[in-house]
Amino acid sequence: MGKTIEITDSNFEEIMGSEQPILVDFWAEWCGPCKMIGPVVEELANDYEGKAVIGKVNVDENPTVAAKFGIRSIPTLLVFKGGEIVDKQVGAVPKGVLAQKLDAQLA
């Protein structure tokens, strides 16, 4: 089973070195919409195991990464490829929307 990776200020650069597309969910414990999208992100980790990296950044515990990308509202989900942001989603959305964003980077 795929599992989301906990991304922190200290391991962020290492994870960005992945050849695969990376979906990063910026969230916080106190954020209601984050709790709604959390299970969707976990499902995507299973669906895309071996094809994409799915990770989560707790913005309260990792302010450096959040600040680097100007995260002001959460949840914010960023899709990276080759270390660059290639897509962005602010707010909770259906799983299919995020899957399309990942699929576009797998083509």
C-alpha cells in the first residue's frame, strides 16, 4: 500500500530530487477543509504508488517550506516535476481533480 510521505523543512530538498511527479499537500491540524481532503490525499498515495510521490507538509511544524512557496491559505496542493511547480490547487476539491493534475504530469 502506498503511503503519504511526511515532508519537513529538513527533508524537503531530498524529496524534490525525485524523478517522479510529486503532489504536496500543505495542511494544518486546525484546518477543517484540510481534514476533508486528507483521506483523498491518502487514497492518491495508494493509487499512484510507484508512479508519483505523495506527501504532506504540516505548515505549523514546517514554516520554512510553507514560506518558500508563499502558502497563505490551506489546504494548498502543489504538483512538482523536476523540482519545479507545474500545477497548484487551493482548497478542498474532489479526488478526480487532483488525479487529473497528476495524470497530466505522467504523460
